[in-house]
Amino acid sequence: MRLQKYLAQCGVASRRHAEEMITAGLISVNGQVVTQLGTQVNEGDEVRVNGETVKQEAVKKYVIYHKPAGEVTTVSDPEGRTTVLDHFKDYPVRLFPVGRLDYDSEGLLLLTNDGDLAEKMMHPSNEVDKAYLARVAGEITMDDIRALRAGIVLDYRRTSPAKVRVVKLEPDATSVLATIHEGRNRQVRRMFESVGRTVIALRRVKFGPLELGDLKRGQWRELSDEEIRNLFSAL
């Protein structure tokens, strides 16, 4: 089995993120640091991540967490900031986040030890929708909405068309629901910035068939059996 697949099945990270960890020299096999992505792992091999032995998890777990602003969506942070995984140190299996939410953003975050599912959720070909409730400064215009729906050029590439609708008008702000299936860096914020609108607050409310619902900031829960079935059906 390839090392990155083994790491995903151990619940260390998705295959893509596991590949980044390998090339960064964070993984050792039988005491030797490995940086080659094609490395094979055999039964009985000892695999360590940052010096800690990891093993394949037999039981797959799926958790929704309402990430508050001010936490980073990584396994660890070199600046010592709070990470989402700080809240799961005593959880019975090793979890990792599926995708990321910006430090300043909040909302639905899926955590799991199922690397194969994470890979499918994040792979561009599956076009898994992510819905965000954005509160932007001022009043957004129909021209702004039409531009967002048509796609915005970011980093010399046009984004896929977004689903955009106004949810609430306020005297000095507008709440907008924006749904995308791409995952470029800070994409939703940059899309609004491209039409001259500053995002005051951003919350992810839906990821594929999963909905944030009334889960409070900083709270988490395991997915129900029905939610897990819907998740796999959607993929």
C-alpha cells in the first residue's frame, strides 16, 4: 500500500495533505524519514508522524464542528494559535479536518478519520457544494450578483458560476447566501472583494448534504446514521 493511502486510512490526513506531510519530511517508516510519494508500506512496518506511531483505524468516525472565528483549521500551528483539533485531544480516534475554513471565518467543518471519504469530498471532479452566509458592507447591487453568478477572475482563472441570493437587507450591510463547489484560497471573500464589497462576517452553513443547523459556535456532534448515508450517496 502506498504511504499516503496508509496515512489516510490511519486518520492522519486526507491523501492530498498526507502527500504534503511526506514531502515535508514529517513521516518515517521503520526509523527512516521518507520523502518519496511512491513509498510502499507493508504489514509490520512502523510508521511515525512527527515521532508518534500511527496505525490504521478500524472504526470510522464523522463529526460536525461549528468552528468559531479565531481558530486555524490545521493539525498544528507554528504560531501557537488555537487549532480546531485542540478540542478533540481526548476523542477516541485521531480526527482531521476535511478542507479548511479561514482563520477569520466560522461555520460547518467536517472532521473524520476516513481518508478516502475526505479525498472524495475535496476532489474537484465531484463538485461538492459549499454554501456560505456572507454579511457584506453596504448594499449589494444586481450587477454585483450577476457578476458573481457569471464567475469572477481570480489568479488569472475564472471561477465557476456561483449561486447567489440576497437573504437580508440592512441599513449598512447585506446578508448574501453564496454557494460554490471550488476551494480556492479565501475564495468567497475574494469574490466579493472583486466586485468592491467587503465581507464583514462569513459562515459556512452547508457542505454537501450536511447542514450546520442550530449547532452553536464551538460545539460539535457526531453525524447520525442518516447523515452518513446521505453523505456517501451524494458522492
